[in-house]
Amino acid sequence: MRTLFPSDSCKEPQLNAINPQSWLQVERGKLTKLASRSPSSMESLIRVPEPRILPVYKPVDYVEVLAQIHEELETCPPTERSNLYLLQYQVFKGLGEAKLMRRSLRSAWLKSSTVYEKLVFGAWLKYEKQGEEIISDLLTSCGKCAKEFGAIDIASEFPAYGTPSCPDMLKDNLLQRMVSFQIGDEKITCDRHEIARLSAPFHAMLNGCFTESFSDEIDLSENNISPSGLRAVSDFSKTGSLSEVPCSLLLEILVFANRFCCESLKDACDKKLASLVVSRQDAVELMEFALEQNSPVLAASCLQVFLHELPDSLNDKQVVQLLSTLNAQQRSIMVGSASFSLYSLLTEVAMDSDPSSDRAVRFLKQLVDCAGTSRQKMIAFHQLGCVRLFRKEYDKAEKMFKAAVSEGHVYSVVGLARLSHIKGHKDWSYEKISSIISSYSPLGWMYQERSLYCDGDKKLEELERATELDPTLTYPYMYRAASLMRKQDVQSALAEINRVLGFKLALECLELRFCFYLALEDYQSAICDVQAILTLSPDYRMFDGRVAASQLRTLVREHVENWTTADCWLQLYDRWSLVDDIGSLSVIYQMLESDAAKGVLYFRQSLLLLRLNCPEAAMRSLQLARQHASSEPERLVYEGWILYDTGHCEEGLRKAEESISLQRSFEAFFLKAYALADSSQDPSCSSTVVSLLEEALKCPSDRLRKGQALNNLGSVYVDCGKLDAAADCYINALKIRHTRAHQGLARVHFLRNDKNAAYAEMTKLIEKARNNASAYEKRSEYCERELTKADLEMVTRLDPLRVYPYRYRAAVLMDNHKEKEAIAELSRAIAFKADLHLLHLRAAFHEHIGDVMGALRDCRAALSVDPNHQEMLELHSRVNSQEP
């Protein structure tokens, strides 16, 4: 989510309002002990708010739902595909899978069957790509068109109306060819035959048995058409064009065309008016008219302007008023059958800005009104229930949560339990969640929720079970850590919060650790965490949103020693060598305040953020590096990395070459080597990569980057079978404290059939590295089965998101004919991580034991994660042929 949803508890009056200044006005060297703090101050500082209820779709068995969606996509008509991909997007959103969410949106856009779906999903993808406009500009500079989500020529997407087919004029011999229409004092002479062809009503009037049919003068003064308007109609009847007609006259003609059922004239007006919609104000002024006159092209063109300007357009009260007060017929005129998709987008934009805002409520009410299927209803009801709860509209929230539950959304029971607790019925809440646990396969969120309705050891037991079932939930770690801190068990409290920060860089966990350090008056550690927070989210607010993190940093900084630029580089070097990524981020943040070259620092920052699995923040830093580049060759390097990191490898390579042509530099050669190694399938390119890295090492750079280049060069030598050369590279990298080179050297030892030396080398890395889950995983490859199992258990404790340990343990169980246990091992990880490899292996296990339906379900879910995975496609085809 782009914003942090407020919990109910943070909206309540605080018994102990936090005054950060009071914690920080302590002279250096005269720090009081933790024990001297009053209990109330301590409690307010380390209070952990209740976990927020997520306004997302969370099916109890997401694998089953993904499989159902995949099956429906295989057989449904094209008109239903975009809606199914939107549902798939909602499932992935509930799982927090950002990349898969965007891919589902892209599939919805690509499979759009109407202009309305193209409009909505194109706008959604454009909104998701906010801040990435630079990528389109860079691709354009490389001669590659990248304006995927630009404006659509909506008029061209609608079929043109031909001239209506009317019976031949039976009275041509009796009637004059021309007819005059009187409007006030003016007469407009028209071709009777051409006017009659405009519509059946005109044909009847001019060629039927009416008085006007036998008259050569007809009074149209009471039909709200001006003389100039009728002249334009007359011209259109002969030419079929409205090319020179001004906007004000087009509005008049459109009303006239509707009154006399002139479909071709109406269509021409609709499209001509649509072409004149340029600004948001144009769209606001014309939308209401378009809806009144049933003009779909004009309405869709106005909508396109609003969507193209998201999120800014939703700050316009007129736009919000227009879009949030439509009835079903008006929605159909504006967006056809894509109403649910449209209001899903508008709801998301509104909630990203402020989840408790009036506009969020207004769009969600429209979403509820648009929902057609049971799945759509449960999503809309649950989201509106959450927003009502955020706004403390408890009765309305309860109604929505009940509606969502009745549609089958079990997670909405959390909302009912929370509301019951607010009303003082804690036991009912406990029993309600207990009934869910006993009725379904238990999930982590169920035990986390039930923990809120019990105390003491029972609460801790519930939270341990929650962590066991879903180690990605942050609240259990935070609660346990805060409890330990209250007992003044400082080391255990820090160890507990560090458990989750070891694999999930959650801002709320960093904030809590910052509070611990503040309470301990360990200001050096506190400033490290607050600077890491500001790197990830520059506008982050702490203490339930009441204090800007930047303000707290200013206060804390008064109590730490100022480092010189040289000190900062030494600190960065030490932390980088210790694989202390959070510490490194903090040092770089501090260095950026100095006069040091900012481009280089932002680039280093982006590397760390990528390593910490924060791709959005990394891209932001990379763009800042480009912005602060001190020269054109340096700027070209950063542009190359931006392109490479967004999947445009060839264009990134071109930028590197352009930079080298201007100035030979370490970073340009390194980028070219990296991009070439990734893009070329030719084995002979290894020699080119080697020469590029050797050229890089000849150029000036610091030891941090040279260590990385030596490490990469060693990897290329290993792939080429040049083990001695590889060992030299790794040893030289270690001499300048590039700690990760231990892993490469271990690989060399292993390839020389010295497994013990490989194991010892990885042990050195484990001992040095602050973050060492990957080192344990790699070391497991160099030891016997029992030690392997021990290392992989450690990996799972340190980073439960790494999937290899689960797969290894499951394979061992399968080898021992413990099929049920093997499937259970995979299932416990799949419950909280939608991983292709886990699903693939479980599908194979199901096939092995003859569970065709189980195998087919996992195949379909896995293909939802990666539709083009060849082995998965083959397994799916094989299993599908076995389906009874």
C-alpha cells in the first residue's frame, strides 16, 4: 500500500501524549538510566498499536481462487477476461505481491475488449508508474517509442453511423424538392429529400400524411434550434460533415438531433465535441451535458481527461462530485460495462491519498452499486466496511462487514470482531474468531486477531502460533519485543525486533526499534534507524502520525557526535564490509548533507535498497543520482542503470557505450560488463566481459566498488572454468574487505573437490556478515545431510521468505516416502508466499500420489504467477489430460 492505514486505536485519545523533546533534552555524558523513566512515559513511547484491518481481498485459500480464475480465463469469452485479471490483481494485492499485481493489470489492459476497459486499465497502469516518466523519456532518446498509456482516439473506437435507410419518397411527384423551415423571422431553405434521410421522424414529417408533408414551409421556432444551427444541420444533410461548427452550436445541434432521433447527426456531434475536450475544465463542463444527451463518445473523452490526470484530478471537487453521483444509466453512458473496473481504480487512488476521506466513501458506494458478481460484492463491501471503521462509523461498518461475510469473505469477520470489542463484547470477538479457526485451515491472521481478545501468556501463545503460520506478520514480533522491553529485558527485546528486520524492512518495525533506542538513550543507534526510515520514506511520520520523522532526527542529532566526511567514509566502509545494509543506508543519508558528490552517494544508496528488496525506493535514488550527476558521462551511466533495472537491457548497454565514448570510467565499464553478461546468450561473450571488468579495475574508484568488480570477475572466471584466476580475484577482493567474496572462493574450493574448505570459507562469511541467511543457505550445499538440515533450519529462522529450505526438506521427506509430510512442508510456506517453485513442486508431488485435482489446482495457480513458465506449462498439459 502507498500509505499506512491508521489503526482504530491510533484514533483514540492518548493517555500519555508523547513529547519527543522531553526524551532528548539530556546532556551528553549525563544520561539517566532506563529505570528512572516513569512507567507511563515508557508505555507511551513503546506502545504497539493493534494491527490494522487491511482493506483488501483475502480469500482463505488463495491458491484455490487463483486456480479458479485461471480455469475461467481458459474458457471464458473475451469480454470477461479483463474482469478476471482485475480479480487476479485483487488476490495478489491481498498477498502484497506488487510485481504480480502490475502484471495482472497489464494483462487486463492487453486483453481489453472495449475502449472503456482500455481507458481504465491504461490509466491504472499510468498511475502505478508515477515517477517513472523518466524511463519513457530515456527510451525515446534511444529511439524506442514507450508512450504505451497515452491518450486514446476514442471516437475512432466507436462504429460510425451510416445514413439511415428510409423508404423511397412515394410523393416525390407531388411534393416540391425544397422545403423552408421558419425559425423566428428567418427562413432556412433545405433539401427535403436530404433532411428526410436524417431520421425516421423527419421522413414521416416530410413525406407522410401530416400537414407538414404537404407544406413547403414548416415552423420549427419552438424546437430550441437557432437559424445558424439549422443551417449547419442542412449542410450536414448534404455533406455529412460538421467540420467548421463551433462548440456552442454543436451542443445545440446535439439536443436537436436527440429530439428528432437523427442518429448519424448525433454521432457526428458526439465525436466532434469529443475532439474539442482538451482541459479538465472542458471535461467538467461537458460531462454533465454528455450524460444528459446520452453521448457516449463525449462522456468517455471527458472521463479520459480525468483519468489521465490522476491523482491530481481527484483533488478537484467538481470532478469528485461528477464521478461519485452517477446512477447506473449514467455510468453505462460514460464507461459502458467497465463501471466496476473504473470505481476500483478511483477507490484505490482515493484510499492511497486518505483512506478515511469523504471521496473514498463516495467512490466505494459507487463500487458497491456496480458490483455484480459475488466476488466483486465481497471486495466492495469489505473495503467500504474498512473505511467506515477508520471513520468510526461503527454501525455502517458493521453492516458492510456482515454483507461481505455473507458473500463469502471470511477475512471480514475480523472487522466484526474488532467492532464487537469496541462495543465491550470481548468474549464474543474471541468466540467468533475461534469459530473461524475451527471451520477453516488456520492462517496466521486468525491467531493474530484472536490474540487481541486475550491477555498474558495466552496472548503470547496465540502470537507464537500466528508467527509459526505466517512469519511475515509484523505485529507479533512488535508486541513480543515491546513486552520484553517493559520487563527491561533489553537484549531480548532488540533480538525479537531484529528477527523481523532481518528479512522484512518494515517501517513500523524500524520505528519501534528507534523508540527502544530512544528509551535506552542510545542516540547513535536511534539516529541510524531514523535515517534509514527517511531513506525509505522521506515524508514518514512517527508516533501514530503525529511527528515527522525528519523532526525527530533533528532532535536526536543534537545528542550524537558529528562525523567528518572522512569519518563517514570509514563508517560506510566498515558497515559495507559487515554486510550491514541498514547501517550503510544511514551513513549515506548523513553524507548526503555534506558537500560530497551526491550523484555517487545516491547511486550507492540505490544499490543498497535493491539488496534490501526495496525496488521503488531504489529507483527513486537512482533518479536522484542522475539528477545530481556531476558530468554527462556520469549521468549516462545512471541512465543506463535506470534502463537496465526496468528491463531495457540493450538500451542500458547503449548508454554505457555512449558514456565510455566520452570518458573511460569504472562505472561505465562495469555497467557495460554487467549488461552484456545478462543480455548475451553467446558463451564467447565471457571473454569480452572479462576484458571490460579488467578495464574497469584500471580506472579510479573506491575499494567498495573495486571489490564488487573483482567478485564479478571471479564469477565469470568460474563459469569459464578458470579456477585459479577466479581464486585470485576473490582473494584480492577479500584483501580490500569485500566480505561476499568468501562465497565465490567457497565455490572455487567446491569445484576443486574440497568440500571442507568450501564449508570453512562460508563459515567465515557467516561470522562476519550482519545479514547472513543467504550464507547459511549456501553453506548447506557443502556439508552432509544432518548439517545441511541444521543450516537450512537456521535459514528459515533468519529469513522465512527464502523458499529453497522448504523445497529441500520436502524433497527429503518425499525420498523417505513421507508424502503427506512433504506436501505439508510446502503448504506451510505457500500459505504466506505465492511462489512458483513451491507450487510447481507441490503439483508434482500431487501428481506422484495420484491426486490429479490437487495437481491441476497447483498448476493453474502457478501459471497465474508465471503464465509462460515452460516446465509448468508441460506439467499442466500432462495433468490436464489425466483429469476425469
